[in-house]
Amino acid sequence: MQRASGAYGDGLAKYFRSDASSHLVTTAVRKSKLAVTRIRRDTPGHGLTSPLPPERAFSVLLQLRDSPKRELFIAGRSVYRGGYGARTTSIVDLEQEPTANLQSPFDVMHFYVSRAALNEITDEQGAPRIDTLTCERGVFDPTVWHLGQALLPALEHPHEMGAMYADHLLMATHTYFAVAFGRMRLPSYSRRGGLAPWQVRCATELMIARLCEDIPLSEPANACGLSPNYFARAFKQSVGTPPHRWLLLQRVLRAKLLLRDADFSLTDVAAACGFADQSHFTRVFTSIVGASPGAWRKQVQ
């Protein structure tokens, strides 16, 4: 996770003067940052936000709680007065210098969507470039809601969320925004092949060799000469599971080997297999194997 400024991360929290914030920033596309920031304020009467510097990007907002009283300004002109319900989505164009008078408490996920990232996504899909992102203000989009819910654990426990999984989720959200709000048409991949055998071997050997590291999706993708987005899709088609899930399963398999050796403590096994700590190791191992590492060790010894 990178420290951020501007319309995401620490910079966004500063403009909103939030009580609490958390963020993820990845480079899951080749040249552009993908980011999501959660900002929260639990007391009413926040007042007018500081103006964000104009930039060629959009902010897609997902409301995590009801916020009944607010007013939106574009370039200093009031364009909306009312509220947003929990689980609803709206979009602002950051080139238009949006500010808001926030009278109610708020808890919001801001997805930072740069035009450069949208260009990379459309170019890779062979689709026309997107002029703008639009949606009805305050609409409920179940896909955005579910993607946001999938990202909340990463925002709450970033040290436990691998870079590859964060890349996968943010790439999925931005591609969905391009389709749903930018009207990009995805081609059919039913007749496209997966990875070549040498690419499968190259990617899996790289990930196994660096099992204890938090590697981003871009590294095995670059080794195969592919973009992260195409690599993730082709890897799943060839291997049957997404790269981040395959990596997690390999960590559990290595953990099983090390658990057979009584000289290794659970903390040692967690570190050797790339887990954030022993509690993270225990949760993941139990969810996949159906028994805790300690209980499994007793069964096999």
C-alpha cells in the first residue's frame, strides 16, 4: 500500500477533514494508479469541504451509511441539495472542481478513476475510449455495492490483504465502471485461449519462488509479457482459479509441509509462507483446510 495525496488517500481525507480514513492504491494497470479511499465522520455539521484541485479523473462514490443532508457544488454553483441513502452510488468529475456542504455524518468509499486508467482499460479491450462516466445520482447498483463490500476487509486490515488480491479487486471495480458508467462493451472471450504452457510455468514458478513475499499482479504478468488484466483472465482460464487464490492455496500447501516438522512454531510457519502474522495464518488455513494449524498438526503427527 502506498502513501497517497490528491483526490485519494491521505490527500482526500485532508480535503474532507474526516475523522478516520483508510485507502488502497495499486498499479494494476501498466501506467496508472487505481485507488479507493474510505472516509468517515461520525458527527453532524461538517460544513463545506475544501475544493479539490481539478484533474483528469472521476470520483465514484459509494455511500456506506445514510447521509440525508448535503449540498453539491460544481465550480462554485449549487447543483444538488438533498441526501444520499446507504448503498447508493454517484459520480463527480474532478475536472469540474466539486465541493460539498456536508451537514450529516458520512461514511463513504471514494474510487479514484483517472482518465488515463480508463484509456488503458479501453485500449486493452480494443474498445473506443470513454468520454465520461455518468450515472443517476444516488442510484443503487448491486455490483458496486458487492465490490465495495469485498474491499472493506482490505481497507480495515491492509497488512493482511495481499497486493495481488488488492490488484484483482481494484481492476475489477474500474473495469466495471468503464462498462456500467462509460458504456464500454466487453468483447467475448469464449474463443480466446488462456496462457501458453511456458507462461503457466513461468508464472507459477515465479510465484512459488517468492511465496513469502507480497508480490503485485504486475510481476507474473510482466514475466509473461502480458498486461495484469489480461494475465489474470488468462491464468484463471488455464489453471482454473485466479492468481491470488492460486497463490493462497500454495501457501497453505507449503504450510502443511512445514507443520509436519515439530521444530517449526506456528509463527515460523506463518512467516515462511507469506502470511501477515500467526492470526492471519490461522484464519486462512482454517477457512481452506477446515481445521486450525495446531489441530491439523496434531492429526498428522
